[in-house]
Amino acid sequence: MKKFVLSFAIGLLAITNSVYAEQAISITENVQIAPAPVSLNRMVTVEGQHVLLGDIFNNISENTEQPVAFAPKAGKKSIFEMKWLYRTARSYNIDWKPISKFDRVTVKRASQIIDNETIKEKLHEALTFHGVSSDAEVAINKRSTIIHAPIDIEPKITINNVSYNKRLRRFTAVAEILVGTPDAFQMYLRGKVFETTVIPVVLDNMPQGELITAKDIKMITIRTDQLRHNSITDSTQLIGKEVRRMIRSGTIIQMSNVQNPIMVSKGRMVTMFLKTPFMTLTTRGKALENGSDGDIIRIQNIKSKTIVQGTVTGADEITVSIAETTLAMNRM
């Protein structure tokens, strides 16, 4: 009896669940999801020549590709005010109404940049036919120029009417920008050509006393008119040198900024050598000035107090001449 009651209950539960499931499916089939309301796309960036209806309004299903206005010039903006937006919505049966009189859409035209460097590259190419080196630097007597060109065209530039004075290294030319487009225009160019050279500089700031190695150096290109008579132009003039005055990264280095490493410091005790074909004599002395390898400095003999000159030949080592040390050696 208990088994019969349990089986009956399970069967009744299954029938009930089936009925509920069919009702749920029927309700779901009859529910229609409401479309998202139309809204403004308040900030728009377009690439072509026209502003489309779909650029202005979100969640519209028809006429999205319909041109409704001319796009602004490349890199520029246009603002479409509330009245124009409402009038456009009514014209295309779009279910949109302004919330306030401040409703507006800002449209910007995408652009590609043409700057002074781009123009100088084309100008440099033209000047090479007039004998200007490909390594030279071309300087235009004009403030920095930034031109916005449409993104959907090739920003073609041509250089015409080039005139170059080799003695003065000055030029004039005419650049035609955006050749073959309705936005084409001309720029009058004038300036000067500078020769360049490659020099070594340090990668990072180097304080006084630092030893310069090959890893500390990079090569840069600069105008030759920026060099002084004592500017370092070869990396061999730097490697192994000691910083005498702080050197800043990327700056031109003067010979006065570096020196040979100090091997004898002023005030330190040194070993003095007198070498002859027959013997080598040594004594102790006190350095009276700093010295690098090969420098001639003054040393005072500790025993005799005689001051002589000698050549720095090693760390705290001085080699002196016979003439300068005759008196000192007689007293050893």
C-alpha cells in the first residue's frame, strides 16, 4: 500500500511539473523584448566626407548609412545643436526628442598629421639634386607647422622651384601639400643647410672621478657648427679617461671635461725610482701635486727635503732624472 501511494505521488508531481513547464514556454513565446531607446552619440569621430545618420543616433535600425551633413575639415570639429538634431530625427521618423535645449553632438574628423619633419624630408630629397649631402641637416625658417590631412587619402607632397646658394648654404623652395585633392595648398619655404658629424657622448650623467668605458658611450649626430675647437669627436679620446668635471648625458664633451686617471694624488707618499744602465735606486717622497700617467710633477724627498721633478710611471710611482736627483741621491 505504501509503495502504491509513493508511486502515485511521484507520477502526480511529474505531471504537475510538465504543465508548469508548458505554461512557462508559452509565456516566454508571447513576451516581446522592447528595443533599446534611441539616444544621441554625443562625441563622434568620422573618417569620410559625410556625417551619417548612424553616427548621430544610437539604436536606430534603418538609414544608418544615410549622409545627413558634411564632415568638418580634417582635425576640426563641428557641433550639431538641439534644433538641428530634432529636425533631423523627425525627417527620418526617428523616435527621439530632446531632453533639454543643451542637447548637442560634437563631430570630429579623423586626420593624419603632416609636420615640419615630413616636409623637411621631402625638401632634403629635392636639395640632394643641388649637391646637398644626404647627411646634412635642413633647417626651415618657419615655426613648427602641423597640418591635418584626411585619413582616407594619401597626403602627397611635392617640392618645386628649388633655389640653393652653395656658398651661403641657403635655399628657397615651394612645397605643394595634399597634391591632387580639393584641399591642396602651397607653402613658401626658406632656410639653411648645415653639415653634420657623429660624435661620442655619455649615456647617463657622470660625476667627477668616474672612469669612462666603452659601455658608457653612445654616438649621436649633431651640426658641425655646434662644435668648439676642443670638442671631443672620437670615442678613443674618451675611453679610459676620468671625468674631471661632471658630464651630462647627451651633451657635447670638451677636452677640459676629462683627464687621464689620477695615479698620484697630491700629499700622498710615493716611491721614487732612479734608473741607470747599471742599477735602480729607490727612496720615498711626497707628491706635491696630482699626476696622471706620463705627467711630470714635483716631489719632495722625505730624507733630504729636496724638491725634484719626476714622471708618473705607475700608481704612486715616480721616475726621476739623474740631473734632478743628483743632490737627492747623494744624501740617501
